[in-house]
Amino acid sequence: QVQLVESGGGLVQPGGSLRLSCAPSGSILSIYVMGWYRQAPGKQRELVATITSTGNTNYADSVKGRFTISRDNVKNTVYLQMNSLKPEDTAVYYCNAQYLRLNYWGQGTQVTVSS
């Protein structure tokens, strides 16, 4: 069982930045596809960004050019750098780890973009 611990959410003004962190309980970054998803009130959970074990990244169109997913294998942590935040980015952000049929989720961290 893999546990994912997220941190870094909070309240930020439009145009501001936040960095989310996700620390898995085991050394899985070299195997799993790691990702960030988000769910706004009344909406379905959606993909934000993913990064493979080889470093390939994928982004939702709505965040391209503003968000960056990265990982630090030494610190065993995945990051989501969010810049130029908009009110529509407000959601609970979830860290995800996938490998074959294995699929794990973090508890989520709230990001609120508001003036």
C-alpha cells in the first residue's frame, strides 16, 4: 500500500503562485506514473498534469504554460508549480500514483484563488 501525502495548498490572489508537494511513502518515483488531479465543487475530478518515470510530462490544456510538474528522486517528492493562478483553478488538488493496475490517491489539498 502506497500512501501519498500532499502539502502546499492555500489561499492565493489571482495572478499569484503556489507550489504543491506530494511525498509517497515508498521509493516509487522510478516506477510509477505520478500525477496531479483536481476537483472543483459540483464538477468531476480532472487531470491537471502527469510525469512518467522517464520524465515525460503531460498537461491539461487549461494549465499549459502556467503549471509545471516535476519530481525530485533524491527527496522522493513530486511538485506542481502553479503560476498565474486564476479563480477557475480553485479546487481540491489530489496527488496520484499509477503502476499497471495499482492506483493510489492522496487525501487532497485545497487551493483557493480569490481576491
